[in-house]
Amino acid sequence: MPDAPGLELILAEINRENPGAVLDTSYDREQAALIIDPAKLIEVLTWLRDTPGQEYTFLSSVHGADYFPKAPRFAVHYELLNRERYERLRIKAIVANPEDPEELPVVPSVVELFPTADFQEREVYDFFGIVFEGHPDLRRILMPEDYVGWPQRRDFPVGGEPVIFTRDEVTNPGWWQ
Amino acid sequence: MARMEDTLHDRELRQAGTLRDEEITVADFTAELSDRVPGVEFELEPEQEMLTVNMGPHHPATHGVLRLVVDLEGEVVKDLKPVIGYVHTGIEKSCETMQYWKVIPFVERMDYLSYFFNMQAYVGAVETLVDLEVPRRAQWLRVLHMELNRIHSHLVWLGTTALDLGAMGVYFYCFRDRDRVLDTFEMSTGQRMHTRYFQIGGVAEDIPAGFEQKVRELIVQLNTGISQYESLLDKNEIFLIRTKDVGVVSRERLLQLGVTGPLLRAAGDPWDLRKEGGYLAYPELEFDVPVGTVGDGYDRYRVRLTEMRESLRIIEQILDGLPEGPWIADDRKYALPPRAELSTSMESLIHHFKLVTEGFRVEPGEVYNPVESPRGELGCFVMADGSSKPARVHFREPSFINLQALADMTIGEYVADLIQTLAMLDPILGGIDR
């Protein structure tokens, strides 16, 4: 893992080429993370992947996070890995929830850079409603295709989904309506 | 051309003039069609016709509820799309409603063949979050059970894969030996599957008397067993033809697709988190990482079989050098006090009550904890928000990621080999869908 000073160096180098790309760093419980502006996501990941000395060429995992009730609310985490030095680095693209409830938060897709992100971005879209701009096939992956709602959001209730049993007809006639 | 015997139906057709003895070629057929329908030229080029076949969701060879939409040209796969989610149960969401220590049984049930690994990924992440040291004996006991679990998982894989290729006997032998592994789990943890053995801070219980003897007997039996599978399959002409040079994807492409585990090692990359990450007791143990050369189905089979032997080596070393000491951390804020203390110590009683009713609170933070499961890198991401329940639990399931490589492995090959390639991928749908 890059330690706290190492992270500051990475921040300075990225921000020299893309000012304002890295907003902050965090080093907590031996886990290093860069907090970045989602608009510069592709530039930051390309730099980390291709710059000699960095070479985070393997994308382990992509997952969404919901910091509700904090704002900005959502984040997409990219767990990068350097296989030679066995160093892990987490990139957190922080994205706010649009004020219009009809709109969804948007993050650029990294499938071009890391083909492994394909299913994982679909999963984040499925559960958090974060749209990945440029994804070749952005559909729901685990939930049914006609499902309405974003189940992993923190304000989505557990048990909000009615469970349909035929025995409910006795106590609750017309349960299917 | 005389026929041996005509059915009644054939005779009727011949009398009506619609059945002919000579062979009809495609050209004849299209010419006749064009004759019958004036003004339309019929063309039929069979090699350009695409057929979309739906494999699954209920198909015995998909090893679960997996649906594959396959585009075929003749017998050659031209495109393949996996459709998943049929057994999605929302485990990650359910974890957010449970206290940290009550999440363990949930995560065990994701990938139902590698429950000890799921537990270790989750429990390790929580231990990092609360900065809890696991006693040495507990670390060794965890590795012992994880390696037994790896053998159990590979045995189920080998049995079902051989069954897909028509070797039915191997299936029964594998499940015989798998049952023996489950017997040891039953002895040490009380359950055959989904044991809930790992606790935050250690393991639930020390191993019972006689367990070591039982595992030593198991090692002998398994060594014989693995030799038996090798002699059944290694020189089996059908097995060799079906697996050699089938489903090859280059190592670079596999890395781009995020594939880890035996699939990557079969392609010649000695990537094993037990060596690289060095978690638990693995740095103290001696074992080798088997790699393949070509990356075909046969290499995947060889790598997994050799891995079982290496796991036996690790288990033997653990039985020889198991350190004495406590098996769960002494920190009463996170680990339950021993039962005997409850009747003598008021403080223990309070701790017990607090842990069971409210659980423990975790300072805000995020941890990603990867382990090497039988299918590759199994990572658990846990986000804490200061309460006694996790704000997010996410699993990086190796089956889920590896499934993306299936299209690359099968496009351009025969549909019959698709079964073999899918079996060699070793997908567990409980893990994919979560």
C-alpha cells in the first residue's frame, strides 16, 4: 500500500496534469484511498494504469456506496492493484444525487480501460441507480429487468417488497392487486 | 434404391409422390421451391444461418440456475451472453440490517461451497475495522478449515465436471471423499455445511479430542483418492480429447477480464493471494503454487488436482505444528466471554448482554479484505458508519467476475465444448447472484 506521504505524492503528480482531479486522500487502517472528481475519472485511472512506477494494471473490484444522509451522497469505489509490488489503492469517485428525483447520478464508464468492469458497473447501476456513461450494455443484471427502484440505496426499505403467498388469500383477500 | 422396409406412412407418401428415394440436395430443394413459387428466387446457404439457442436456466450442465443465450452457426458458437440473477436473494442488503457478528451466517450462504472463505473475507474485514488481533492458534485453525474447504470445493467441482464429460464413476468417488471432509467439519464445528465457525476475533470452539487423528486418516484417504481420480482421468482418451486445447484464452486477456484463481494459474500466471498477500498463518507454511502452460481445460483440471495435494501438505504441517493457546481474542468488547465465566463474573455477564443485544459499535471506516478462495480472489468490502450494523457489505465474487471470460473462451468453438468450458470455469450460482 502507498502510505500517507506516498498518497500525497500521487495527488500532487495527478493534479499537476489534471488540476482538481484528486480532491483528497485518505489513509485509514492501512487502506489507501484517493477521493476524486468523477469528471476526471478516466484521466486518473489511465494515469495510474500507464505511468511507469505506478502501474496499477489490475482492477480487482468496482462497488457502489451510499453515504446517505451525507452529501454528496454516492460514491463508486475502484479497487486497483499493482501485482508486482502487491499494492492496493482505492479510488473513490464521489457523485452527488441530482436534485430532480427523475434524474440519476452519472459517472463515466471504465469498460474501455478495464474490461472486467462490465458486469460490475451493471451491478452498481442495478442496485444504486448510478448511470455509467459509455457502458456498452447498461441493463439490470441481478434484479428483474422490469424492476422499479434501486434496492441498495440506504433509504430503500428492507421488506418493502410484498412477498406473495397463496395462503395470504385467506387473511388478505385481493393481495395480488 | 431398395429399402429394407417401408413403414406404412412411407408407402402412403410414395404413392402420393412426395417421398423420393434419391437424396435431395440443398440445391435441388431451393430449385424446387423457386419453381413452385413463381417470381421468387429462393436461396439457402446453411452455413450462414444463425440459430439462437437458450441454454438453461434449468440445465443440468450449468451447475446452477444460469441461462446462456448462445448464437450458433451450425455447431459453432458465434456469440454468448450469460443471463444471471435467478437466485438473487439480496444477501448484501440483508447484511445491512444485522449486527456485525450476526452477518456471518448470511455471507456463508453466498458461495455455498466455500463458506469458510466467505467467513474469513468478512470476519477479516471487520477485524481490520476494529483493529483486533487474532490469536495464533485461531489463525492456524482457520487455515486448517479453509484448506479442508478448498479440497471439498474442488472435489465437488471435479465430480460434476467429470459427470458432464460422461465419466459417471468419478462423480461417486468424489462425493464419497467430499463426505469424509464434511465429517471432519461436523466433528470440529457441529455442522457439515454453513458452520458459522469463524467468529470476530477467532474461532467458535477449539478442536475436539480425536480430531487430529481423524484428519490424519482423511489425509491418507484423500491421497489415495486423488491418485484414483488421476488414474481414471489422466489416461482417459475421451477426457483428454474433450479437454485438450479447448477454451484457451491468453493470460493477458484473462488479466484484463479480472480473472483470478485456478483459471489464471492454468494460463501460466503464478498469482496466489496466499503467497502475495500473506494473510493469517500462510507465510509460516510451506506450499507450492501449481501453474499450467497452455490454459486449456486439461491444464485447469491439473492445476486444481495439484492444488488439492498442496492443500493436504498445508493441513499436514498445521497438524504437526498447531500452536497452543487461546482460540479467540481476549477482548471482551468484541468476543463473547466463555460460558463458565458468566456465573462468576458480573463484568462478563454485562459484556455478554451488551454483545448479544446491541452488538459492538465500529468507528466509521472502509475496509476491503481479499482472500484466495477456490475460485480466485474473494474480496469483502465493509463500510462502517459508527453504528453496530454495517453500512455496506459487498462481495467481490470470483465466480461473478470469471463468468465474463466465458464468451472469450467459447466463441469460435463447438457448442459441445461449451459444456466442458463452463464446467472448467467452476461457477457457483449462489455466489454469482448473491
